[in-house]
Amino acid sequence: MDTTTVDERDSTVIRLDRVDKPDDQVLGGKAARLAELTAAGLPIPPAFCISTAVFRQALEHLGIGTDEAGGEPGSELRRRVLDGTLPAAITEPILAAYAEMGRPRVAVRSSAVREDSAGQSFAGQHDTILDVHGDEAVIDAVKECWASLWSDRAQVYRDGPEPAGAIAVIVQEMIHADVSGVLFTTDPVSPRPHQMVVEACWGLGEGLVSGKVPSDWFLVDERTMSPVEQEIRYKVTKCAPLESGAIGIAKVDEADRNLPCLTRDQLEELAKLAVSVRTHYEAEQDLEWVLKDQRFHLLQARPITTRPQRTSRNRLYVTEQPRPIAEGTLWSRMDIGEIFTGIMSPLGQSFARYYQGNVHTDCARAVGVLDPGDPALHMGYLQGHVYLNISFTSYMLGQCPPTRDQRHFTARFASEEADLSDYRNPFGAYPGGSQGRRALTHWVRCTAVEMAQMKRRAKQMVASREYEFDRARALDLTRLSRRELDAEMARYLGYFHDMHVGYMPYYINAFGFYGVLAELCPKWLGKDGQNLQNRVKTDMSSLRTVESARDIWVLAQAAKDRPAVMRLIRETPLDALPAALRADDAGREFWNRRVEPFLRANGTRSHQEMELTHPRWIDDPSYVFQMIRRYAEDGFSIDEILGRSRAYQDGDAAAVLTRLPRAKRTVVEKVIAMYVQCSELRETARMSMITSIWLVRNVVYEVGRRLIAAGVLRSPDEVAYLDFADVLGYLAGTDEPQAVFSKVRLEEARREFQYVRRLPEPPLTLIGEHDPARAVVPAPDGARLEGLAASPGRVVGRARVVEDLVWQADEFQAGEILVTRFTDASWTPLFAIAGGVVTDIGSMLSHSSIVAREFNVPSVVNTKQATRRITTGDLVMVDGDAGVVEVVEG
Amino acid sequence: MDRLTLTRIVKERQLPLLLSATKQLVTPMYRAAFLAAAARSGVLARLAVRPCDLQTLAHGLGVDEHAEELRTWLDIGVRLGDLAWFDDAYRLRSRTAKALARPGREPVSAALEEVLRFHLPVLLQAPQMLQDGRRLSLSDQDGQVIARSTRVVEPFVAEAVRRTLERDRPLRLLEVGCGNGTYVRLAAELNPRLTALAIDLQEEVAAEAAENMAVWGLAGRVQTRRADLRTLAVEPQFDLVTLHNNIYYFPIEDRISVLRKARSLLAPGGRLLLTTACRGGNLGLEVLNLWFTHADFGGPLPTIEDLVQQLTDAGFAQVTTRRLIPGDQFHAVVGVNAPAGQP
Ligand SMILES: C[S@@+](CC[C@H](N)C(=O)[O-])C[C@H]1O[C@@H](n2cnc3c(N)ncnc32)[C@H](O)[C@@H]1O
């Protein structure tokens, strides 16, 4: 077969390096570009293309007219293509070309005639089948690519009734990449002159696009061909061929996790390649590349259509504000409930917006605020992160006596990133006079009511939680009509509202009573008073959160008592484990008697729970089983650890109180009692709040499932790009899903998220607006890190950097120093066996700090840099009294 | 009556009996029928506003061409003393007519109609039906009339709904045999976050309820449709299932399975509220009982003890009862669908 000219009538299968005049009509867009790049001498993996003419022949043979778009349903045409047998006249040239290549493993990729302006990638992507091997498999993969022309997804967003077009297929040598990534010759979302963006991950590139695996990010100046900024992540996972032969997620070797995926020299080489592609096309390019055995290959090139930059990018307010306000507002995402901390997907952010508009002001009212003001002022958004408007909140809380003086509240958010010395609240102070008096009376009344009913409400919240949980477990959402599902959503959102509003007073009151204690103790008792205060803080042995560690330990013991079950737990891959247990007699007994009750008590937990895309323990119990493996192996008793705090508490802490006159003593005792009680109630109520989010999540994922079935989404991963308001709109109406979920907006959400995800994390606290370009903090040198002393004690141990809780839980050795970006309640089981805890982000009142104190684990939080400066295996010293971490031996 | 007969009657001294029967039995029945029709047709309401001449009334009823026939009917009303004819206009006369004409009294006139249309026939025909082996069927009762007439007990049922319904959390209600939808409306007003599925076995009843929901602005929260509880295939999503005044629409032998079915649609911990007339109550209730003992689709009224037992047998826990009308056999029963592993 020697085809040197491309002519629709006789050319059928063409090697890409032999294409003369690449014609999109014949090769499809993708293959035509690859042929051009091959001709230009760029490193494209060997490939041949099966032209659209072959596609037409095949259809003719199968009796399908090419203009059949309206007639038969897509699914039927698809089936006919997949099941049809092709004549030798069609298969032979393909197999001959494959043989000529040497029958390697190949990637089979569709190359449609009408897709592929960059903006269309979301819906236009036709299938790619990786790692295909053997004649039969190649033919099947080709058919699959052809059939993808009628995929639900391709059909759903096809405008108008015109025919589906034609499709060519590329068969290309599979590169089992060491490193993969993308390169934008200019940043498509936020262009900066002369700067290219490179994103790179270990292994194959599949996980990168969907955001499933962590990646490094580089900004390369094309004049010097060297990186001007970079963000090197701790990369625990990669995409790779698994033992089963399928491609999936695997762990990265520990030694490689901290390393940049690309060296400076490699970046330079890659950037040069990119420049030549751009020069060739005289247009900005979006490239997919892979690195294998030190050699780069390009897999795809597409022009970038840069869109005008959104002006609001640096602004946090959701509505237009006068300049003094916009520029003078203090924002923070520290301590605003760990359910928000960290980056959020478009779905998560839009859900936060829902919370802001429908729940937050009622939370403020619940703590006795008479006038919570405009909901739009309460929260702000920056680079996928959610912020609390500290200025407005402190102004508003000026209505309540304990927070009348704004300084207390504001000072907590000071940090080295935000210098508060010149800060003045642009909203001023809440007015006094008659307005202030009315607010005060209101607060007094509310607080009296709260004190009287807080215990009862906590009880009700527990009861309703169990009720809602059991009810939801008995429901099969897939069987509800859209209307019923809408009613479900309304119900869960109502519950979500109530549980948040019910939770908030405990939170604020615990905070308030602690403030009173912190003032009284040193005043009346001096240094001993401070001790007392610290011990009281530690005395929260019945925290629900801590109980979750105990519950896992108990579960681990129960598994240990059943050797057959324990063997299953140890030997079954995590994702197959629940099914494996339920399929086994002993396993089922264990599941029903032990796992189910555990899940009922703890299963709706996850990390950063407001982020709806995070599966809860009950949705993906991998982490729980990782911890069971861990706890079952270590042969220590959790009671020893939990007991640490209680033994401590029994000492002479209370003895100092006898020094006080009776009246003062009563006051302190009362305040301590109230503080402890509010903290306990808060933990109890928190579980109800978390459960309410799980309920909402279930409906969102059911909608996601329906959208996949309707071809609007490709996979559950894409639920992350939905707008929560659209989900509600879809449920409330009867419109076709593709009319509600606009392709353009989905695509925009995806791009925006990919963009913000690779930006350096925005500061925890900031004033006014934020410019990501100015924000890069150079990593300080040296082996010493300073942070906040969150839990007292000094300890020296080996560090373990944990980026991915689920994937790494089984690596963690008892006694190691846990180093991570931030933690929340779901990390508690790991705390129970940690020697020390160091985080990048956090404050004294973070959940993690509280839990560290509870377990008596020395802890330093808010070090900013720990995960970047400390490497797994380093010997580090954690000084939880001074708030210092030192690398003793790197 | 021809002369001969008359003579015979007189001779046999039946005349006094006939006369007194007419006065004591027949006239009240005539009045009841006349008033029920006058209420239903809107004549009472019209006359309550102001006296009207024949033309106006005929026009109001849309029977302008049949004014003369209408006059015949109206004049009977005058003879019965419920209307008066004065100054070329009809007006209300009797206390009863005036009382029935007041707004909000529709249930009473509907109850009257129910007595005339359903109670009288069964009283009249019961022995014959037994002889013929004939039974009443669902089509022998006008669902819409029944729905209106059961509103006599509305305040009492409403009281039971008020007591049972939780108001401070989102709630999902299934109302079985919703009639015109009054109680669903009440529940939706009591709990603004309630959503409901309202079903009724009869097409036209369900249609009327659906229309009402739209008028009341509840179409978004309440889905109304024709369905039979026994074959309703939905997920166990309900916090509360209500059955008002219709347990006797199910044969005795089906009641446990019907209640079990209701329970299967409840969330674990959800509740059933059932209100019903029971045996041994006032005469009207006993006739209702008679009707359903002669029907081919229902069964006799239950006793309250039977009901409690049936709920228990259907798996409900914590079954409680409450007499809704002091001194009468009208009750509410509540049962809980106990979550697994709890009593
Ligand atoms: C006496 S009416 C009561 C209406 C209303 N509940 C009330 O109290 O005003 C009884 C209603 O129950 C309905 N019904 C009887 N059997 C039913 C079944 N199996 N499923 C649903 N509705 C039923 C009838 O159609 C009828 O409209």
C-alpha cells in the first residue's frame, strides 16, 4: 500500500508521514493537524489515519445512509456499527497499515470533520481508546470511534437536524508516558505577555484533564525559556496501566512524589517545541504532550481562542460595591468552618452561593443578630476559594454585646499576609442609639431562649439526623420521578437550612464562653489560670469527632475477631471491598452488624464537606478500610490514646480554683461548665449539619446520573462543573436537560476550574482585592518553620507528607509526624496514631487544632510552607509550645 | 287516586294515618329534597343576597327558556314554607333556608343531599337487594357529593391533622382518598415546607382536587392524581400517610394488607393518621354502615378496637386513638412505622 496522494475516491488508509495535502474533509481535524506537524518535522508518534472515505464505505456496507441523523435513533445506529461485520476490502488495508507499524500497542482516536475548535472540546470530544493491541481489538476500536459519532453526548448538543458528518480515525503508537501534560502558548484564561503555561503529571495524561491526579504547574517565560513561577505538588497518584490491563489510578513511588515532573532543561526543550508549533500555524496553541525515555512527543495541537479576561477575577464581592468598600474589606477563609476550607469545584462554589443566599443570614439571626443585612455582603469568592467577609461580619456582630468590640473578632484573622495595622472597617461600627438598644434587647431575649432550649434542640437534631439518614437509606433515588426528586431536594435543602441554623449558636456560644474564660482566668488566677484554661480546652473527651476514631478502632477489633473477614479486608482491593464483604457469609454478617451501624453514626463524614463532589465515607468507604487495616495491625489500644487526655484532666487543674473566693469560683466553674457544654453540643450538632449536606449531595449525583444517561455529561467527574442553581432549575421544571445545562457554561466552568486549580493558593486573609500575579510568596530558605502553637508538647519524629488521605492512610506509621496542607474532622483517625501534626493552614480554633489537643499530640499549624519544605522521611522536631518546626535531619 | 280507592281508604280508616304520615314523614322529606336542590343549584345563595324575580333566577341557572317549569318547582318551595312570593319576587322565608344559604354551609346541604341520594335508596332497597343478590357499587355514589358531604366532619378531622402534623421541619405527605383536597390544603398551610402526593381512586374526584390545588396556589407543592393505594408504586418517601373517611371503602379482609401497604410507603419512623366513623355512633353513621355493608367494594364501619388491632397486625407500633367528636363514634388513629430494630 503506497498512498502518496490524498484523493477522496481512492485513498483509504494513509500514514500520517505520507500525507501530501492534509484535508480536514478527508482526515478529520485532528489527523490533519497531526499530519501537518509531522510534515513540519515535529515529534509526532507514528500513526496512520483511516479516512472519512472508509467511514462512508463502511456505512454503505452496513446499509446506513450518511445523512441519517434525524431518522433512526442514535443508539440504534451505534449498535449497528458496533455489531456489524466489515468486509475484507475495508479491514485489510487497516490491518496492513497496522502490520507495517509492527503491530505495537496503539491508541485509537477519532478525528471528526466538524469538531475541534478549542471551545468545543467539552461536548465535541469523540472517543479515544487507549492501549489497544491485536488485529481484532484494533478493528473493534475503529468501529467504536465511528460509532461515537452517534454517542448520546455528541447527539445531545448537536445543533439542528443536519447530518452528523463524517469521522476519520487515527491509529497511533501508544506511548506509555513517564510524564504527560498540556502546554498553552498563552494562558487561555488569564493571558500574560510572553508566558506559557505548562501543566505536568506523572504517568499518562488521562487523569490530568479530569483533575483526578495532582499535577505540577509552571509558568515559562519564552524569552528566557525558563520558569518564572512554579507550583510543585506532592503527587501521590498517577494514571497508568494497572495489573488488570486496564488503565487506572496507581500510586507514585515515594521518592518521586516531591520531585518536579520536568527539569529545567526539559521545560526549555518543551517550550521550544511549542514555539515552533506556534510559528508554524501563526496562532497560539494548546498542546498535549508526553515524555517517554527523555523524549518529547506531541499528541495533539489545537488553536487557542483566548477570551477577554473577566474583570471581576480579582474581586471577591458577588455584587458591585463602592470602591472604599471593595478595596477596604477584610476577608478570611480561616476558621470559617472547615467544611469550606480549600479549593472548591464550580459545583461546590455554586452550592456555597446557595448557602450564602438562603441560609447564612438565618444563621446570623440564630445567634441573636437583629439585622443581618444584605446576604450578598456576607461571603466572597476568589480563585475557587470561599471567604467570609470579616469586615461586614464584625460590623454586624456589633449588635451583640460579646462581640461589640470588633477588635477581638478581627484580631483573630491577622496573619503575616494581611497587615492589619492600617486596617479600618469600611462599614464602621454598628450604630448605638435607639437602633443599638433595640438590637441589644433582641440579643438578650434570643440568648435567654437559647440557653433554655439548647440541650433540647441538640437532642432533636440528633433524632432528626437519624430519621433523615434511615429514610434516605431506604429510598432508591433512581426510581423517583423528576418531580419527586425535586420534592426530595426541597426537603433536604430545608433540612440543610435548619441544621446550619441550629448549629450556629453552639459554635458562637462556645467561642463566647471561651473568650470569657480567657479573660477571667489570667485576671483572677494569673499563670495558673492560664493553665486551667488550657486544660479545660483539652477536656472534651466526648467530642463526637474523637469518637469517630474510637468507632473505627472498635470496628477494627471486630474485624480482627473474624479472621476470615480480616483477610478479605487486607487482601481485597479497596474499590472491590464492600461488594466482596457482602458476597461472603462472614463478611455479610460483619457488614450488617458492624459496618452499617458504624456508617449510620459516622458515614456522612468526609473532608471539606461543603464540597459536594467529595464522596462521603458511606459513598466510598476506602478510607475507613484503610484505617481498619492500620488499626488492626498496630496492636495498640486506642483507649491508651484517648485516655491520655483524661488522665491529664484529673490532675490538680481544678485545685487552683479553691484559692478563689466563693463567688468568683462559682462564676469560673459556671463559665467552664457552659463552655464545655456548648462545645459538646456543637460537635453533636455538627454531625446533623454534615448529614444534611450528604442528603443534598445524593440528589445532585442522582441528577448527574440522569445527565450522563441523557448524554449531557460524560462521566460522574463532570458533575463538578454543574452549577447548583441549574440543578435546582432542572429539577423544578420539565425542560430537556440540554436546554438547562448549557454546553458553553459547562465548558467555561471546566476551564475556569482548571485555571484556578493550578494557581498558587490565595492567602488565608486579605484586604480588598487580590492579584494572583503579585501574590507569589517566595519559599523562605532554611530548615526552620514558624507557625501557630496549636497543641502543646515537643516531639521529634520522621515526617510523612500526606496529600491524599484516602490513598495514603495505609502508609502512615504510628508515631510519625503528620505533615499536610490542612486537616479537618475526617483526619481524626490518623491523629490518633500521629506523633505530631504540622499543617500549612490552620488556626487555634480549627477543628484539627482542637482534636490535636484532645489527643495530646503536639501540633504546629499555619506554617504556610510545611508541605513544600518538608519531605517524607525527614527527621523533624515539632515544638507545640513555641509554634516552631525544624528539620533536624533532611 | 281514583274515587274508589279514596272511598276504600276512608272506609278502612286509613285517612288519618295517611294525613299524619304526610305531615310527619313526607313533608320533611320534600323539604329536605327541595332545600338540597336549592342549595346545590345556587338558588339559596342568590336569594340570600336579594329577592329575585323568576327571570333572574331562570337566567342564573341558564334555563331562560324553561322559566315556567322552574316556577313550578319554586312554588313548591313556597308551599313548603321555605320561600316566599311577594312583590313579584321570591325570597327566603324559613329559618332553615336562611341558615343553609349562609356562606360556608355547603357541607350541610351536601350532607342533606347524601342522605337523600344514598341513604334513602339503601334504606328503601336493602331487603330487595338481599333478595336479588344485588350490591351497591362505586358508581352508585357520586364521589364529588361524598367528598363535599364528608366536610360536615371537617372541623374534627382538621383537629386531628393539626395535632398530628409536624410543622417545624420539611415534610412529605401522602393523602389517600383525598376527596376535594381540603385536608391536604390544611396540612400545606400548617407546614409551609410540606410537599404532598394526593391520590384518589376516582378520576373525577382526583380531577376536582387537582383543580382546587391550582386555585389554592398549591399545584407546585402538591401533586394530585388518580391512583389506587393498593397498586401505588412509589418509593417509601413519606413521613405521614393520611386516610380520612375511607377505611370502609376497603373490604374488611383487605384492611390489614391495605394498612401494610400504607406502611410500606412510609419512611422508617414515619406515621399513619387515619380518621373514620366507627360502629355504634349516631343514626347517620349507622346508615353509612348499612350502605357499605351492601356495597360490593367496601365493608362495614370498623369498631375502634378492630382498627387498633388491624394497625398492629399491619406492623404499626405505638398505636394511639383519640375520639374526635365528644359523645360520638368518630375517631383518629395514629400508628408509627417503627424503624428496624426498634419496638
Ligand atoms: C368518603 S370520601 C372522603 C374524601 C376525603 N378524604 C374527605 O374526608 O373529605 C372517600 C374517598 O376515598 C377514595 N378512595 C377509596 N378507595 C381508595 C383507594 N383504594 N385508593 C385511593 N382512594 C380511594 C374514594 O374515591 C373517595 O373519594
